[in-house]
Amino acid sequence: MIEIATPLTGAASTGEAVQFWILAVIAVAGALGMVLCRKAVHSALCLAGTMIALAICYMAEGAVFLGVVQIVVYTGAIMMLFLFVVMLVGVSAEDTVKDALKGQRIAAVVAGLGFGVLLIAGIANAKLRTFTGTGAADAKAGGNVQGLAALIFTKYVWAFEVTGALLITAAIGAMVLTHRELTEEKQSQRDLAERRVRLGTQVTPLPAPGVYARHNAVDVPGLLPDGTPSELTVNPTLRARGQMRDVSGELVDRMGELEASTAGWLGRRTPKPRHSTELAKAPAAASAPAPTAEEPQE
Amino acid sequence: MNPVNYLYLAALLFTIGATGVLVRRNAIVLFMCVELMLNASNLALVTFSRLHGNLDGQIIAFFTMVVAAAEVVVGLAIIVSVFRTRHSASVDDTNLMKL
Amino acid sequence: MDNLIPVLVGLPLAGAAVLLLGGRRLDRFGHWLGVLASTASFGVGLALFFDMLSRSTAQRPAFDHLFTWVPVEGFQAQIGFQLDQLSVVFVLLITGVGSLIHLYSVGYMAHDERRRRFFGYLNLFLAAMLLLVLADNYLLLYVGWEGVGLASYLLIGFWQHKPSAATAAKKAFLVNRVGDIGLSIAIMLMFSTFGTFAFGPVFGAAHTASQGTLTGIGLMLLLAACGKSAQVPLQSWLGDAMEGPTPVSALIHAATMVTAGVYLITRSSAIFNLAPTAQLATVCVGAVTLLFGAIVGCAKDDIKKALAGSTMSQIGYMVMAAGLGPIGYVFAIMHLVTHGFFKAGLFLGAGSVMHGMNDEVDMRKYGGLRSYMPLTFVTFGLGYLAIIGFPGLSGFFSKDKIIEAAFAHGGTEGWILGCAALVGAAVTAFYMTRVMLMTFFGEKRWQPDAEGHEPHPHESPKTMGIPMVVLSIGSVGAGALFAWNSSFVNWLTPVTGHEEGHSPLSSWTVSGVTFAVIALGVLVSWLMYGRQPVPATPPVGSLLTRAARRDLLQDDFNHVVLVGGGTHLTRFLVYLDAKGFDGVVNGIAAAVGGTSGRMRKLQNGYVRSYALSMFGGALVLVATTLLMRAV
Amino acid sequence: MSSFPLLTVAAALPAVGAVLTAALPAATSAKRRDVNKVLPLGVSVLTLVLAAIVAIRFKPGGARYQMTEYHSWISDFGIGYSLGVDGIAVVLILLTAVLVPVVMLASWHDADPVANDAGTFERNRRTQGFFALILAVEAMVVLSFEATDVFLFYVFFEAMLIPMYFLIGGFGDRTVGEDARQRSYAAVKFLLYNLLGGLIMLAAVIGLYVITAKQGIGTDGHGTFDLGTITQALASGKLHFSPVAEKALFLGFMFAFAVKAPLWPLHTWLPNAMGEATPGVAVLITAVVDKVGTYAMLRFCLQLFPDASKTFGPAILVLSLIGIIYGALLAVGQKDIKRLIAYASISHFGFIIMGIFAMTSQGQAGATLYMVNHGISTAALLLVAGFLMSRRGSRLIADYGGVQKVAPVLAGTFMIGGLATLSLPGLAPFVSEFLVLVGTFTRYPAIGIIATIGIVLAALYVLVLYQRTMTGPVKPEVAGFRDLHARELVVVTPLIALLLFLGVYPRPIADIVNPAVRDTMSDVHRTDPAPAHPITAAQVAAANSQGGGQ
């Protein structure tokens, strides 16, 4: 059967077309980047890019209000929330290359491709050639925002109220979920101190992190007198995440350099620089890079 | 240009998001993929709104955003509390239902 | 008066019920209760007989309808009784001989702790047998038919602790059941042909049915008769049935029950008369059995089994006579009655001998008993003379008539049948003489029994003696009484019909030839067993003798083909059921289990894996939707 | 007709009794435990009284369904709580009501806990649970017989599986060596088999509804499940099945009933279930629960799908014929008393189904009588066998021998049960078996003739069983056997009395059944084959004058 092509109405202007192609490339690249980046932070940033591109698309399509909301709510609020949680959970946490599920990746890609082809075929099959545009509707209400407002508070007022309730519920839910119930009376500093003495483990306060004055980051363990790093100095959360940064080798590496510069300054003879590989033989185990957090626990 | 291209873009993004959900293991990234899918559908809704010349599509997209916000709040809270107990954000680690 | 007919059945039935349910408190006098029930029934029978005599021929049959037994749409089975000339003969035979044997059993079973039960069973038998001959329709007859089978089963297996007795009882019941198939199919055929199975209507309408149907009914009735009357090919149970107490053998397996087949054929004369093929089959069965039984009787050393072979043979005569049609019915019944007397007498005599010989049954361990047991010898001897057809005694009148009727059948068939009957007579004379000689003559070959008791032969107590005397009187005189003035023929003709046969040989010729072959049989027997001593251990014997000792290999055939085949079939089916049908069921279960075991692996606990399945499902849904739209 | 809901009460009584029994306080002593059993026994006896009242109030010549009750239940689907009984149902309800107290009395100690070594009393509700479950089964069965709504029937038909499952799986035959695995296998097999049948039937039930809805049989465009309405619509031609639909629906119903009945080759669950259950429960299975299957064939298959019944009749007859001979042959080959009786039952169910599908008055009346008689005779044989087994703790035939000598009453009752099983004339089963055979023969002579082989085989397995267990030399283990004691005699006596009475005078039951059979025959539009050469009145007169007479 021969399709008779209907004339296209409401076509996009050339400017919009150019804009679309640029934005489309950015959006797809952002999306792919989000999926492919191994670090969550990178994924979040890619997604933010895609969202901004989409926001501009909305505006181009006449949904000015939505475009703004997209930027304010999504890119501004939701993505920030994401970033907060990423920080909380671990910036550097990344997926291992090897998937625990055999064939999952291939199956997912195949299914995804199939789905995409189906969707696109479906859209192509629909032969949409008449785009009315929302201009008339906007004009009738006196603008896009006014139009939306009129609809939200009349036709969709019920849904609007319900989503309001949903939002409140979600907020309370988030609080409940992250709230931790105290199962016993909160221990005061005095209690803690007494317990430490009673147990006799670590009576004094824990040593501070950081190696001399060169590092003051919380994730860098302090060095013991013999040059080995002490795990005690690092916050247990970071330890649990395996995000302890061992810089002892680096320090030793730079020790020679330091000594040389000091000697130069004092006019002494420089001793032979000692290399970290020699020095770090004994505590090699302690200073070995901590396992990544995302090692599957099979 | 036929505005239907927006729909193709939406379909593409949706597919990428869906595949991402299946491929990634980090719960946060997983969530981001879901957000991408929602955004893709929003784009489609806005385009449909343009197609039909009324604002209902935009309204629905608006609601989608609200619901997505709520969902993200709850979802991230869940991720945080899971992380607290299991010290991991990988969805593969929450497989206690496994036999 | 007609209302008394159910009483005939009711008395022994009540006796049986009281004796079987009464418990141990009846042990002391229960047997006399049994005798009383039986004798009272005989008395009622006599009263009814004389009542019948007093009426004109047309008025003689009496009916008593009790109630509708099975009232179903189109199928109305009645409990109704019919007492005609034929039935009354049987009633008198059954209750008369039955009472005598009850009396005999009082002595014979005196030392058995379960005597009360024995009398209960005997009464049950009488009730069932009377029901059989008094029923006015085939279905009620069937009740009696199986009832006597049950009583026979209980009595053969009375000494249940003996495995051989229990097996024999089971065998008897089973073989009879095979015959019963015939009766039930015959009834079904009658019902589908005539819509009824009451005697009167069926016989009245028999001529309207097709030849094929009548032949079918006739053959099926013959099958039933073969089972009950131990005719070839269903004869194998009778020899084993001798495991029962001897009074049982006398009453059930000689005088009454085994003749029920003859009654059935005679009763159904209206059908047989119209079905020549069935008649021919009947004659053949009778002739074959009369020779078969006689040959088996010659080879047995067990006195009761020899008599059992004889019974088979004599019933063969009756069946043959019944198969001859109107020229033979009356003589079949007449021989039946005379045989009832002399064979019961012979069995009671045998029982008396066994009683005196520590229950020894092997004739090779008897010998010379005539002086120790004179009464038994005399009564047994009279029975012997009667059975071989010694002129003037009852067997002579009945058997000669049958031989004559066989010749009168006409044509080649007539000659063949007549000659077979003559050969049978000669062989009968031979083996009966053999029994006589081995038991009562010659030297003593007594041996101590298993427990080492030397036998001390003695005459039996009076309760056993009187029945023997009475029966021997019957053996001597019944034939002459019946033959006198053709009274028996005239009595039965209204029921069975009678035609004079036109024998190619004159009556006197037949009698003469018969007497000659009998004398020959006696002579040969005397030469073999009378003149020379009988060895205590049986000689090897000819092939025929050995085969005859094993009932002409019929049991072996049954054992190999039926029992062996059946066992294998059953084992195969048990295997098939367990592995085949149940295997399929369990296989399905295992397949489902295995599949779910594999499916279970899909539930691996990984969220992403579930998400993939959902996504796949969504894919399929979308694809289907699009396809459906496209189509 | 008074408005007193007699049928509901008759079914509700055991149901309430079951709940009450379960709720009784747990027994604190063995004596209290026996006291706890009195309530369920009393309830079952009361139910028997009610069933007798139903039977007495039933008027054989009256309306087809009597004592009807109707309450709308799920009106959107035309489902009603509609009860009513015809003759066949009355008879079967009576059978159920008779057997349940007998079974209870026979299983008096079957569910008692095993005495432990310390002799301490185990305090739990297990024992009374057993009796409560029996009452529950009774309630379901009675309701199945009473339901005149297809859906209502289906509900109870399936619901009775639940208590039965627990009775089989939870209370094994401890007297004969418990094997919990075998038992749970049997129980699960029973459940799955019957559930599968039930599911297929459910599909057919829904299909039936859809067809009635499409053809506007029910009210307000809904379909209906009401049997009476559907039958009337069928008769008046308002409802018409397409041939394919009718066949499919018939097969759907028939499959469930054939599993339940059971018809060869769907029988394999029965020997397992009967073998592992206590004798009393085995009686419930074969004599009560399975009867619902055969009853339903008569009630639903024939009535709803007359044409399909006609089409498939011969095939089903052949299956039932195979079942008769196959079951009997397998019974001969069994080593286990209870499995032997189970296979004998399969053979007997073959006769019942044959009678139903022979489509003659004699066949159907015979089949109905057979259901009753088989229930009584099997109960007698199985319960006496149970008494026997409880004395020796074995169910193998080879472990017995010579019982007749030490326990003559036991042997005697066993023999009567056996004789009834082999359909000895004079005992009740003979009448029904012969009616079935005659009814089949008039329409299908060949099948009728072959089926008679079953008679011989029945004699074979019964007598072999009797010979091996009861006769012969007394085995040493058997020598100490007690004869039947009072409770056991009370159990056996009514059964044997019924066997004898119904063997001689089956008229009371036949009179109730006949009108129902007539109705069913007219439902399937069949008449009995006329005799080839019917007796004319003139011939009868002639025969009478000749001296034949009737």
C-alpha cells in the first residue's frame, strides 16, 4: 500500500533544528557518559549536563515553565542531593569491571537495543506530521505559566493535592529511614572515658590523622615512629569504605629530596637518597592499597 | 525539521537509561539512570503537548517531576540506610533473598 | 398349602442362622437342631408332595409369590417360588438324603470341636439348594446357584487348617464362578431378548426368539451346568473337593449339588428343545465326561477320589440324557435320583470305612474289611450293585434307559453316543469292582497312621448306620418303583415333556448287551485285583494310568496355562502399574520438580537480574502490542 | 414444604461439630481423651438422624429436587447457595451419614498418641483433630451431594480435599509400621491429582458460565450456575451448546470426576492413599469421598451435556471395562491387604461408571445402588481388615495365616465382607452388580460379556486373600489374637445387617432412586433398548395357563 505523505505542519524552524541537533548530541553524550563512567561523581555530572540540554529543549518546544523548573528542581536540587549522597557514600566508589552476573551486561545491551529499535520503529510507524504547537493554548490563557496554573488549579487540582501529600510523605519517609533509634541511653563523654579506662584499650584520645604538617586530610593515616601508618588515626567510616589514603611511601620518596634540599641549604654533604622500595619492605602489608569498596561479596 | 525528532531523542535516552539500570551496580548511578528515563519521558510528554496543542502534556510532565523528586528523596534515604548497615552501595550486595 | 413352599427354604435357613450366630452355648445340642431343621423341611416337602398327588395333573404346579425383589424400571425381579413335579422330586431328594446325611454327620463329626458350625453350613446348603430348585425365575435360581457354591466352598474347606482343603475349596468356588458367568450371561441374554427372566414367560415366548439367540442362551446355560456339575472342561474341582468331610462329599458332591446342572438343563428344556446346536454340545459334553470320569475313576487309589470320578461319569450320563431332548429328560432325572441314593450310600460307606481306619483314604492300605465292618460291607455292596447296573437294582433301570435313549437319538450320532455309554458302563463296572475288591476283599494291607496308631476297624455308630441302611434300600428299590407302570415318566412328562425313543435296537437287546459289557468289566477287574494280591505301593502303570492319576493332566494344563499365565500377567500388570502408570505420574512430578529446580536458579537474588526479566517482559509486551496493531 | 432449612442443617451440623471438637480443651488424661471423642461421635449420630429425616420426608413421586433452599450468593455471576436433593443424592447422603459414625467408632484409638516409655501423658489436640477432620469431610461431602449450583458444588468438591489431605498425611496407619515419607507422598499425590482434576473442571465451570451468559440464560445478562435453570434451558432449547464446546466442557468435568472416582488410568493415587491412611480414613476415601465423583458424573456430566455423554459414552465404557479387569488382576497380585482392597475398589468403580454410561435405567439404578453397596461392603471388609492388622501390626498378607482358628468371629465377618465384595447373591452388591451388567448388556452386549470376567477375578482375589490370611496352620505370631471385642462388633454388625437386608430387600432404596433415574434418562434423551422379542400379555396368559406363571 502506498502511503500518501501528508504535508508536515508545525515544523520546527531552522534555528530550532540547529539547536536540536547540538542539544541532542550533548544529551546523548551525557547519557552515555553517565552509563559508562565508572565513578558515581562523573556519572552525576554527565547527567546534569543531559538535564540542562533537555531543559533547553523544553523551552524550545514552548514549555518555558517546565524548562525553568527542570533547571531549578532537577539540576539544582535533585542533582545536588545526588552529589551529597555520593559524597556520603564515597566519591571514589566505582564499579568493578567484572560483573558478578554472567551475561547480564550483554543481555542488557541486547534487550536495550531491541527496546530502542522497537520504540523508534513504533514512533516512525505513527507518521506524526501535524504539530499544532502550544502557542494558541498559551495565548488563550495569557502565557505558558498562566496556562499551566489554570490547569493545575482547576482540572488537575486533585492530582496536585495528592502530589503535595506525596511530597510531604516522602520527606517524612526520608527522615524516618535515615533516623536511627537509640536503643540505649546515650553515653556521655564521662561514660565513654570510664569505659575506656575500664577496658584499658586506648585510654588517651585517638591520635590525629595527617603526617607531619604535609598532609592534614582526614583520610591520610598518621605515621608511627617507625614510619608505618596507623589505621587508628583515620575515621572508622573512611576505613570501612576503604578510602584510606596511604601516603607513607610518597613521604619517604620525598624524604631524600627534602634532606637534599636541607643539606644544600646547610651546605652539608648529601647522603645517598634512600628509595622507598627499600624502606617499605617490612610494613608492605599495612601500606598495601586497601581493597575497593565495591568488591562483590560472593 | 519534524519535531518528531524529539521523540526519537526521548526514545534513545529512555533506552540508554534502561540499559544503564541493568548494567550498573552502584545504587546511586542506578537512580540516576531512572531519572534519565523519567526525563526522557518528560521530553516525550512535552513533545506530545506540542503535537496536540494543549498544555495537558506539560502538566503531566510537571507532575512527573514532582513525583521524581519525591522518589529520589525516599530512594536516596534508602540507599543511605542500606549503606549504613552493609557498608556498600552496590545493588548486588543486597541479595539476601538469594537462595 | 402353597404358602408352605417358602417354609421349605426357611426352615434350614433359620437353622443355619441360629447355629452360626448362636455361639458356643449351642455346641452341646446344636447338631440335633440342624437335624431337626432338615427333617422338618423334609416333612413339609412330603406334605406338599402328597398334596400335589391329590390334585389333577394340570393343577399340580403350585406358586407362591413373596415380594418384588429388585424393582427397577423394566427390570422386575421377583422372589417367587414354583413347586411343580420336577421341583418336588428334587425337594424330596434334597431334604430326604440331606436329612439322612445330617443324621450320619452327628456320628461322623462327633469328635470335631466345630461340629455346630458344620451343621450350620449343612443347613445353609440345604436352604440354598432348595432355593435353587424352587425358584420361579432364573435370577432367584442364580441366588441358590451361588448359595450352594458358597456352602460347598465352606464345607470343602471345613478343615481350614489343612492348606490342601483351603486350596481345594477356593478352586471349587473359582471354577464354579467361571460357570456362573454362563448363567449370568444367559440371564442377560434372556432379559435383552424377552424383557424378563421368569420361567413361565421365557418358556412361553422361546419360540419367538431367533435360533442364534436360543443357541447362545443354551450354550451359556450349558457352561453354567458344566461348572456346577463338574463336566468337562470345568470338572477339575470335583476331585479336589474330596478334601471336605465325607458327609459333605456324599450330600453335595454326589447326591445333590453337582446334579444342579442337570436340573438347569432339564428346567430349560423349552429353550434346549429349540436349539439343536446347544443340545448337540450338551450331548458331547456329557459323553466326553462320562468316559473321562470313568477313566479317572479307574486310576485313583484314594477311595473318595475314585468315587468322585464315578460321580463325574454318572453325571455325564445325566447330562448326555438331558442333551438328547424329550427322549432323555425324564431318564436324566430318574438316573439323578437313583444316583443320589446309591452314590450317597457309597460315600457314606466310604466314610464309615475311613472312620474305622483312622481316616485313611488309600485303598491300597485297606483290604479284607468285610468281616470287620459287615453292615458297611452290605450297604456298600448294594450301592455297588446298583451303580454298575445289576439287573433289578435301581441303577439298572435308569442307566439302561439312558443307553437306550442314546441309541434312539438316531443316525451315526446315536451309535457313537450309545457305544460311548456302553463303554462307560463297562468301565464303571471295572472300577467299582476294583474299589469293592481293594476295600473289602483280599488280605489286610493296613498300616499305622502318621502318629503310629494301628487301625482297629470297627462298625460305625448307629447314627451312621441307619442312614446307610436307608440309602441302600433306596439304591435297591427306587429304580423298580420308578419303572413300575412308568410312574416316574408319567409324573414328569407334564413339565419336561416326553417322547418314546425309537431305538434301532430293541429294549431287550440293549439290556442284554449292557449286562454283557458290565460282566466283562467285573471280570477284568476281578482278574486284576481279586485273583492276585494288590501291591501296597501303586505300580508305575501305563501312560494312560499315570495321566488318569493326574486327572488326565487337566490340572497340569490349568496350572501351566491359567495359573502360570495368570501369575505372569498379574506380575506384569503390577510392574506396569508401578512403573508405567505411576511412572508417568511420578515422571511428570519429577519433570515439574526438575524444571522448577532450574527455574529456581533464575531467582538469583540480584535485583538487576529481576529488572532484566521485567525489562524483557516489557519488551515482549510492546512488541506484541505493535504486532497486534500491525496485523 | 416447610421453610425449615433441613438440608443446610444436615450439613452444618457436622461442620459445627468439627469446629466444636477442635475447640474442646486438650485432654489431660487418656480417659478425658476418650470423653473428647464422644462429642464428634454424637454429632455424627445426630447427622445420621437428620439424614434419616431427609430420607423419610423425601417423596419419591414428587418434584425432582425436594427440600430446596435458595439464597443469592454472588449475584453478579449468577452464583447461588442453592440446595436440593433428588433420590440419588438422598441415598448417598444416607450412606455417608451411616458410614461416618461407624468409621469413627472403628478408628476410636487410631489417632491416640503412642504411649511413650515414661508413660507420661502427651497433652495435645491431635486426637480430637482427627475426629474434627472426619466431621469436616462429612460436612463437605453432604454439601456436595446437596448442591444444585455448579459453582457451589465445585467449591465443596475441592474443599473436601483439605481435610482429606490432613487425614491421610497427618494420621498414618501407625498400627502397621509408620513410614512418614510414604505417607506424605501418598497425601501429596492425592492432593495434586485431585487438584489437577479440579482445576480442569474449574475451567469447564467458567466455560459453562460464559456460554450461559452469552445466550442470556441467567438474569440481567449474567450467566448462571444453577443446575435446574440450565437443565430447563437445555430441555426447552433456549440453551444450545455448539458440539465442540459441549465436548470440551464435558471432558473438563469428566476429567475431575474420573480422577476422583477413580477411572482407569487415572487411578494410581488410590492405592497409595488407601495403603497409607488408617483403615477408617481409607473407608472415607473409597466409600464416601470417591462417591462424589461418580455421583457428579451422573448429576453433572449426563445432565448438562447429554449429547457429549452420548458421544463419549462408549469410550468411557471401554475405560471402565479395562478398569474392572485391570483393577481385579492387580488386586490378585498385591502383597498388602489394604492395597489389595484399593485395587478391588478400582475394579468396582469400573462397574459403577459402566452402569452410569451404559445409559439404561437398569445401568443407572444399578450404579446408584452400587455406590451404596460398595460403600457398605468395602467399609465392612476394610474395617475388619483394620481390626486384623491392628492385632499384628503388619499389613502384609504373608504375615498372617490361620486366623480362623484363633478368632473365628473376626474371620467370619471378614468372610462376609469378602463375599459382599465378590458380589455373592443374597448380599447387597450382587443386586447392583447384576443390574449394571444387565443394563450394559442390553445396549452393548460385548462389553457386558467381557465385564463378567470381573466376577471371576473378584472371587479370585477375595478368596486368595481369605485363604492366605485366615486358613492354614496357625502362625505363631497369630496365635495370641483376640477375637473381635464389643466395640468392633458394634462397628461390624450394622454393616453386615445392611448388606444382608439390602441384598434381600433393596426396594426401599430402589424406590427412592427410580424416579431420579427416570429423570436422568429423559435428560439424556435415551430410552432403554426394547427387548428383541418382548413378552406379550397373551403369551404371559398362555404361559400361566400352561403352568409356568410368574
